[in-house]
Amino acid sequence: MKIALIVQRYGTEILGGSEYHCRLVAERLAHRHEVEILTTCARDYITWANDYTEGTDRVRGVTVRRFPNALERDIDSFNDYSNWIFSNQHSAKDEEEWLKQQGPWCPSLIEYIEKNQASYDALIFFTYLYAPTVLGLKVASKRSILVPTAHDEPAITLDMYRDVFRAPSGIAYNTGVERAFLQSKFSITAKTDKIVGCGVDLPAQYSNENATTNNELSQNGETAVARTKYAQSAATAFRRRHRLYGPFALYGGRIDPGKGCEELIAHFGSYASKHGDATLALMGVKLMPIPEEPYIRFAGLLSENERLEALHAANVVIVPSPYESLSLLALESFAVGTPILANARSDVVTDHCQRSNAGLYYADQNEFLECLQLLMTNEDLRSSLGTNGQAYVKANYEWDVIMGKYDSLLRAVAGKRIPHSARARRQRVSSKSSRNPRSRNQGRSKPHNNNDR
């Protein structure tokens, strides 16, 4: 099949939930289909400035068509307009203006879809929120699949999104929680839907396929031993590199108030004052000031191998965001056997914890302190939760499971059979992903609605 994936930004440098999610799926689909990405020239989600060159590109083997945005976002004006529209009666024209101010506003992308939609067997739109999805779904809804990446937030109450969720022929939900939320809120008429999510990519050192070539393995099945040795070696390397000699908790992703990082730092400060032997390590792009405290270690932007080392090394991974539609950080932590501590305000991550029995969650600072102390000090509990997490990922988020669900959705929407040879190839391909976003957004204002994926 020839498939178009439409997303607001695309690139190995971009750190963002739906953008990263889209890239992982695209790279897997490209091994079995003719895949094209239709996106904007933006790298920066604050202004949507045209940083990438307009035209056709190749990113990790995937064809990418980039279109220039007609406007840059004035974040202060947009935040003011958002405050007004979420609090007052308004018209459809007001919502159109909000969508335009939110960005990315890319008329040439929509024009391309209108002129070329017939050349694609299916179109997959990532994230319900932005104009490329809102406007693009109107063009070829009968051959479109929506990956909503939705959660309860002010923007989703706008009337225009009723049409968005009525439009697609197929929907790929991230979780059962997301599906229940959306089906309770909208009249969804898609002829097919599935809870799909996203596969978890790990570097070659951890995959079954590559582990079997390791000299440490024998014909008698010593894969688990080799993995344990690798995990210990990776953890030691990360701890030495970042001078982490005691127990530590890890956060990874955008270091941003909208991701719960201000609250995380405040809660951890209280923990450190009572249990002074612990450190909070932060990896990712810094979009807020980080206090200069002895118990905080900013690791910065890490390569995929370094990220894996960090996940192995941590006693616990903290997922503080109250707004998640999937949380790849939680799933990657589960995959390497590290338990998580999650914000109970995120129904999605709380559901992961309950279904997997691989993490704890907190509703307030007192619960945070109690749960963190338990995870930091109880090695048997960490081991048990870690084993449960790995089983949960294997059952639900291995790539063969995810691609099988996409096969089913694509067959239903496009009406074409997926060749057996393509299905058989999918597990022979190992794809690695790179998060290397620029940090030039540091210190800028961000959207009040914290919707940007």
C-alpha cells in the first residue's frame, strides 16, 4: 500500500509525544509499505518557525514532504485568546481563528492533500488537536485513520472537534482509557477502531534478535544471563558518567511545567530534606529553570544508548505529567525492568500501573514521599515490579503486536490485503530512534493549555 502519515512536525531532532510516536510507526510501516510523511517545515512548537527546508527529504529511510507554515505563532496572543475562548460563549468563526492562531497554519500542506489524496491507499493523521488534522480529515475521511493522542483538556471541548472525531473511517487509540474517554464525549462513527498504542524501541544490545549473536550466549539459552550482564554494565556506565553514587530517581522528556516538572522538583526537594541520600536525574530538553540543588542532576540530551543506560541505572523512573495519552517513558521503563512512580491525575499512566502491577502512583506530596521511599529502599519490590513490567510490554507493546493492529486497520480502511511477505518481514527489522532535539526554546513562554505533543 501507499500510505501518507500527516503530523505537525517530523524529524529525529524533535522530542514530542505524537511526533516521536509518528516517527516510530512510520519507520516500521516503511519496511512493508510505501510510506510518505506530510508535515510542516517547523522544528519549534512554540512559534512553528520554518526551520526545515521546504521540499522532499529522507529521514531514516522514510520519504518526508515538508510544507512551509504561512504564519508564526505569537504565543502571548494565543494564550490570551485561549483564555477567552475557553471561558466565554463564542462562534464557529472564533474557533477557526483559535485554530489558526494555535498553528501550525500550513495551507500548502492542505492543498497538497486535496490534490494528491487519491494517490494514497490510506492516510493516517496523528493528533486530533492541530490544523493539519482538523482540515486534512475533511478531504478523504473514508480512507483516513486518526491516531488521536487525546486526553481531557480545555481544547477538546471546542465544538469543531465533534466533526474531527466523526470524520475518520478508522481510529487507532493509544489506550482503553483514551477510547472510553472519547466514546463518552463524542458521537464516533468510525467503521473500525482498535487500541493500538506504540511499540517500544530499544537499542540492539537489548533485542532478542541481536542478543543471540553475542559471544556470551550458548546454544543452551543463556540470553537472560547476557541481558543481566548488559543491564549491570549499562547502569554502571551511566552512574559513573554522571557521578551518581547512591540511589536516584529519573525523569526523561521535556523538562517543562506542563509535564509536571515543577511539582516533581518540589516534591523531590521534600524527599531529599528527609532522606538526604537520594538524587533526581533529569534527562531531556530544558524548557524551564532548574534549581541549583545538590540533589538534582541535569543529564541533558542523551543518545539512545545513553537513555537506555539511564533507564537501567535508575532505582525508579518518575512520570509526573498529569496529561498523557500513552507515555512512552513509562513503557520504556517497564521494558528494561525499572518500576515507575506516576502522577495519579493521569488516568492513562495509572491504568498502566494497575494493569501491569509494575508501578506505584501518587495523588499528593505525602503519597509521593511514601511511595518513593518504598521504591528506593525495597529491592525485592523493585525486582517484582520490574518483572511484571517486562511481561506487560511483551504482551501489549512489542512491535509485532502493534504492526498486526495497523494491518487490521489498514485492511478495513483501504480494502486491500496486506501481503504475507510484508507481514513476515516486520520482526526481522530492528529500528533505532534518536531524540536529539534542539534546546533553543529554553526559557520561552509556552501555551497555557499545555496541549503541544
